[in-house]
Amino acid sequence: MAPPGPTHLPSDGVERDEGLPLHYLVPAGLIALLVAIIVVIVISLGGSDPGAGGASAREAAVGKLPPYWRVKSGQTYAQIAEKTGLSIEQLETFNPETDPNTLLPGSLLKLRLRVPPPKPKPKGPLFWTVRTGQSYGTIAAKTGRSIVKLQQLNPKLKASTLQPGDRVRLRR
């Protein structure tokens, strides 16, 4: 097989160039396509798109908002949206029962679709250290637990033998 290049045709004396053979062009095209795919993947995963960076920063700011907004006198959805970074459409979605044209001062608007539940009250101490003169009755009165519950939680401690320094379990 002759190397690629110009072909000389003796009949008419004109030099013709057949160009690069197909077996060189196909791999080069596939490599260029693979590089383009890799660039697109890196850009989309890396977040180097300036528009995407703004959206993620906005989402992070919205995540730091309190769950509710207390309306002040004269405020509109547009003003609240500007201060919170939410859109007017989001405020309307989060508060479908509220008429945007009649916002009342002091009313609460949701700033999230799902408002987190309130934090549970602390359960209080796990143990109570008995002081001089204390009994199950005085401990129950101070802690809000029932005497029966204290006795169930402390089967080894007898009411008649409580001593200062004993530890009484208040909850599990």
C-alpha cells in the first residue's frame, strides 16, 4: 500500500491531493468529542458557571432565614421578598391562605414551605441527689414527677432508707 499523499496521474499530468485518509480522521473526531464531553461534565459539576453560583448562594441565604416573618405596618410582599431574598411567588406559595393585598401588621408569614416543628422542651435532669430531710414526696413535689414513678424508676432505693447523697433516677 502506498503512503498517503499526492497522487500523480501520468495520463493528464495533474497532481491530485486525496487528503488525510478516513482512518486518521475518525479517531481524531472521537477524541475531540470525548474532550468536549469531559469539559461539559467538569463545568456542570464544578459549578464554574456564574449563574449557578448565585443560585446556590441564594439557597444558602434562604436556609438561614427564620421560619416566620412578622409583618410590620405598611409592608408589602415585594418589600418582604426584597428583605428575605425570596420571590413574591414563593411567599404566595408558602402562604396560600394570606391575601397579599391585605397584610395585617403583626401577622406571621411562613418563609418556608415546610416549617420545622418547635424544639422539644428539655427533659430536665436524669438524677436527683438526695439532701438532708428529703423523701420521695419532697423530691416528687420539686421535680413534678409522681411518687409512684420515682419508686418504679428506683426499685433498689426504699423510701424508708433514703440517705443524703443517694441518687434518685428521675427519668429513663
